Amino acid sequence: MGLYLPDWLTEPAAWVGLDWPQADEVLLAEAGQAWLEFAVSLMPINEAAEKAAVAVWAENDGPATDAFERWWTDELGPRERLFDDYVAAIAVGAALLAFAAITLAVKLAFIVQLVQLVVIVVEMVIAGIMTGGGAAAAIGAQTAAIRVAIKVITQQLVKFVTTVLKEALQRAGRLFKRSRYDYAPDTMGPGSVRSDVRDDTPGWGPAGIPGPLKREDPLYAQGPWSKYRGENDPNNPDRAYYPDTVRYLSKEEREEHRLVVQDGKLITTDGEPFDTADASTLRSGSDGRAIFAMDENGNLYASAGQEKGKFHHSSLLGGEPAVAAGEFKVKDGKLQYLNNQSGHYTPTDGQIVRMIRELQRQGLDIKGVDYGSVR
């Protein structure tokens, strides 16, 4: 049973018009814990399934075995589905635990405010008796102040639930949705891309360059960190890098930075092989590295330049979440090296692996590619 309002505070609550939160933090915490336990239970299942699947193509040969391996390892295959379920279960559990903690904190804050109000009223009543009623006239003002404080606390709770928690649960929902998609392994060849996920926008890129990917089943993406929110708003005095303002690319401008996979290489929308020989980044300097970021549709964007406070990884995606981001070296379209160097998105090694799998699914040649983790 969650924390309830003590009986002796019900009347003060009525003075300020307080609606006691109906959410039960105990039940929320129990539900969150159950989801996390479910996530943990999936780990041995995932490991056993992966071990059995690998054994199939390790011990057998032939077209059927190759088709099975493609099906299992595809971005919408069982390997990724099981991983998505694991991540989604953790996200739901964490969101419910956070909701429970916030609910308890709000209830405690309400009680503290009401107790303060009772103390003030008692003091003023006593003072009013002693002074003939002069001090008691201020009770109304104090009640109004407490009412404002409680309103602010309530607004903060609502904001948290409708932004942070909503986003977390929506992302979890998208991951669970992915596991319900039907998949036909014989329709997919190595490195192929479904024709129904391309947004072939007329006039974008020369002949032969496909439009941006548009997926009904978005890839898992996250960030940038909350401290960078509003970094592109020149009227935001609290923005990161103040007094500089980070530039966010428009949809049309992003197209100039988009890379596509053709013949195993990374190609610009001008039809030329991408090359980072003259590129530089804030972290690596003029070392022939460019910054990159992949959006939730699997589109890869890159820039040969990066400028502190003005152009970052978030610029490439217009501040939207990224599957992964970092630095890479590309020579004549051939990917040679990449890392997860991004302060805005701080991707894990696992996120980089998921991005590479997506690029490989699109047909990118990843033989000989080196990877360097910065965290």
C-alpha cells in the first residue's frame, strides 16, 4: 500500500485545494521490479538460442543453412528480436521504478508543505490572539504561497511523466512491436534492403542514388543528453556552449551529408565515393577522421568538419536521437576505422555494433574495419 495522507492533514489539504496523488508507488515499484526480473530471465534464453543457432551454420553447409543464417542474423531476425525484447523490458522496468520514486517524492513534498502550513497557521493564530488579530490576517497569504508551491511540484511531476517516462515507454513499445513483424528469409539476400523502406523523394541526388530510408519499424535510437536540449536556440540563455549556438541541419541540408551504400562502399548523394582524407574533428584534430551519426531509419550522415559550440553530431540529425554516433576514417568509399567518440550521444560498443549490422545489411563491406572504443 502506498503512502497516504495522514488524517490530521486532510483539512489543511482542503485549504489549498490539494488533490492527493492516486498513484501507488509500492505497486509501481513491484511492477517495475517484475519487468526487470523478466528481462534478466531472457538472458539465458537468448544465450542458449544464439548458441544453438550458431551451431547450425557452423556444422552444416548448403543453401538452406545459408538462408537460415541470413534469417537469424538479419536486423529483423530472431537474434535482434530477442535482444530488443530484453532492452524493452529493462526500459519498461526502469520507467516504472522511476515513476514510483517520483510519486513517493511528490507525496513527501506535499506532506512537508502541508506541515509547514499547519505550523504557520498555529503560530499566526497564537500571534493573532496576542495582538488582537493583526497577525492572523496573513494566514490567507501563507495559504496561497503553499498552494503555489504545491502547484509547481504537481507541474513538475506531470512534465516528467509526459516527457521522460512517455518517451521511454514509447521506445520500449517500438521495440516490442518489432518482434511482431512477420519475416520471410527467402525474400532477403545478403546485404539487401527492402524496397518499401526507401523514401525516393524526387529531385534528391543524381540518378541511381536512392532517397532516405523510412522505416515502419524504427531502429533503437537515443540521446542527445538532456544538457544539450535547446543548444540550437539563440534565445535560450541556459543553452550549452553559450554564447555560441549549435546549428541544426534542416531536412534538405541533411541530404547533402547523407551517405548511401553502393557496391560495398559509402557514397555521397552526389554519387561520389566518400573520403575523409581532409577531414578533422574536435577530439582527433586533423587526423583524417569525420564525424558520423545514424538516425532511427538507418540513414547515415557525416561531416568532414566539426566546430565546438557550432557544429556537432547533433547537428547532423537536427537534435534527434541516434542509433550510434562517433568518428570514422573512410578512403575512397571504403570504411577503414570507426569509434564511438560523441559527447552528445555517448554510444556504447553495443550500439556501434548494431549500426554496423545495419550498414552490413545495406551491403557495406566491413572486412578489415578497425574499431576503437573510447569508453
